[in-house]
Amino acid sequence: MQFREMIQHLSKHAKDMSVLYVEDEPLIRENISLLLEGIFEKVIIASNGREGLDLFQQHPVDIVITDILMPEMNGVIMIRSIKEIYPEQHFIVTSACEESSYLLELINLGVAQFLLKPIQSEQIVRVLLEVVNNLYNERTVREFTLHLQQDLLHQTTLLEQYKEVVDVSSIVIKTDLYGNIIYTNELFTKISGFSHDEVIQDGHKLLQHPEINSEFYEELWQTIRSGKTWQGIIKNLKKDGNHYITDTTIKPILDEFEQIIEYISISHDITELFDLNEEIWQTQHEILSSLGEVGETRSHETGNHVRRVAKYAQLLGELCGLDEEQIRLLYSASPMHDIGKIGIPDAILLKPGKLDINEYKIMKTHSMLGYDIFKNSSRPLLQAAAIIAKEHHEKWDGSGYPYGLHGENIHIYGRIVALADVFDALSCERVYKKAWPMEQIIQFISNEKGKHFDPNLVEMFINNIDQFRSIAAELQD
């Protein structure tokens, strides 16, 4: 990126940001201040650490740029004091060679950006570009997360209100000891479309939906004939061929000798509630999928990566016997597995070659960055997203990160997404590698059975490889 382009990019993303610049040398202070004032909306100037600390306490800023050796209070003490006020503060430190003894302490304080004096304009602009981009991304994530939480709260509030409206009405049906319908109320007739005489004559078979198997009804009748109350959801057939769904309680009615004389069914029509719940779920899924695509776009991945991983994870969840709710959570939350990468600097995230040790350490923090986005939510979907973001790089043998969990100590969501993510990564071209042949991928995953991956999941994957290939073909880039 050319110098002018960097300035334009900075001006665009830093227009609402503020800077505190602390420097005791008047000439340097004047020159750098002019540059900063051309970029940032608000620039505060201080000539020593004491003045800088006082100004920060009065006017907190987004970025602090400071020299080290200054009168009254040096830059290290000032940084330490500001960190006590605001631990997440972003700093850029300017230093001369003879001040290198302070660098380790500054690194321990979390300072990552340094400028060696004498400072060149292009040098400071490049460092500012990195810091501003990180701040901009942090703000974007916070704002998106806030909007997501507000939207989910709004949708949940609507769901609760609809439920209250639906629950004020009840469908009442009574049957005799033999299951023959002997009474229905007007609401039943209105909702089902069947008249009282029709159901009296033909009974429950008119209402039995073909999707509900006979074992369901056998279990229901076994429960109530034993004198117990049955509660559950029933999908019923309307006269016009459509369906309605009821939240139903069926209770045996006893005489004075505690003998069953009839059964009464009290039902609430929750068809609208189910449809709304499905709409809310789809909205949540689309929001998380879109957010996952945003994160992948930044790392030059396609949106199809998160879609494929979601489908692979869904299939693995079905194969290993997760229940329907868990599979839906897994499918919708898995696009968040690498969302923490939005907090990784471009220089590391987009590096075409192999990362060095320090770069790899920074890259690995994306799992906890992703976890931190969702960890405080009480929503099951966002809790699942937090788990997946945190644990999808853990390995079965305990050699993964961030915590080195092993075996079944790793959540099943993390184990499933780990395999799905690696399979997709190997089968697709990335900035740092070519796509692998399918036979080589299968061999690699087989070799990692019991090491990187859950052995049972590997078996399911290999035994059903054609289904995974079908997903890959359907959603290819």
C-alpha cells in the first residue's frame, strides 16, 4: 500500500478516534503533532508523562503515543498508571536505542507497537494503520455483537408475547374409557375444521397426522391408562389436509373410588408459536452465518467455507446420535469457529508463508478472542458458538490449544468442528497451500485418529465419506 493510500485509509477509519501524544522534545512533538492532526479528529498533546497521565484521566483516548525518557514521569510509569485505569488501552511507544532496557517491561505491560527514533513519517503511518485497523475491527465486533444481542432479545420477547396470547385459548376434548370422543368444544371445531358429530362418529383417526407413528399414540395411551397424566406436543390433521400443533395435557378423570371413568385433554394451539420459533431460529442462523462470512472474508476465505463446515458438522452430529436441538445448535453456531480471527493483525492473518513462533502464538489467540465475544451470553446458540470458538483447536491427545484438553473433556461440538474444519481446510486451496487430493485427505485424517481427532468421529467420517464429498461438491467455491 502506497503512503497516500495508507493516509486515506487511516483518515477513513480513524475519523472518530482520538490520540494522546506525549513527547518532551519540542521539535519532534511539533512535527509529529502536525501529522496526527491531519489524520485524527482529536489530538491531545503533552510534554511529559505526568501531564500525559493527567490529560488521559480527564479525556480518555483511543490511542496513546508516548516517548520513554521524559522529565517528571517517564513513559513506562505513565503507561503502567494508564493500564491500571484502562487495561485494554492501545499504546505506541517511541524510543531511542539507548532506551532498550525498558522494552521488556513495556512488553510485559502488553505494549506491542514500537517506533525507533528518529521517526520517519511512513514508519509511524504504518504502525498507526495497524493499530487503527485493530481498533476499527474491535469496534465493529462490539457493535455487531450488541446489535445481535438486541435483535435476539427482541425476537425472544416477541416469542414470549405470542406464547401468552396463544395460551389464553384452550381446546377441550373428552373421551370415554375406550378412547371414543364424547365431547369437543367450539374452539376445537374452529381450529380443526371438523364438526362435533364428525369426530364423535369417526374418532381420533380423523386427527392423526401421517407423520406421527403408531408407537407415539401407543405410549400416550399406555401412560394415561396407567392413571398418569401425559403431557406433550402433538401434530394434528385438519379437515382441509393442513396441520395444527398443540401443547397437550391429557389427564385421567377418577371417580370417588379412584377408578378411571374418562379422559380429558386440554390443548393450546401453538402452531403460530412453532412457526415463529422456526423464523427466529432461521434469523439467528442467518445472523451468525453472515458474521462468520464477514470474518472469513477478512482472512480471504470464501463464505462457502463456513457453509461447508456447518453442513459437515451437522452431518457428523447426526451420525454420532446428537438430538435434534443439539444438531441445530451445532449447525448454526459452527460458522463462528474462527470469528476470533477478526482480532488478529493482517500481517499475521494474511501472511502467505509459514508463521514464526511469535506470530503463531498471536494467531492461536483467535480461539479465546472468539470465545470472549459470546461467553457472557445466556442464549444456548451463543453459548454453543463460544464453546466452538474456544475448543475447535483442541486435540484428542491433549496437544491442542488453548487449554490442552484431551479426549471427552473436549466438548462434542469442539471435536466435531475440529474434524469438519480440517477436512475443509485440506480439501480447499488457501493462501498458503494447494488443495489436497481426496485420497491423501482421507489417509491424513485416518492417521490422526486418536491423536488429533475423536476416533469414533473418524470412523463415522470414513464410513460416510461419500456424503461429505457430496456436500463439498454442492458448496464448492
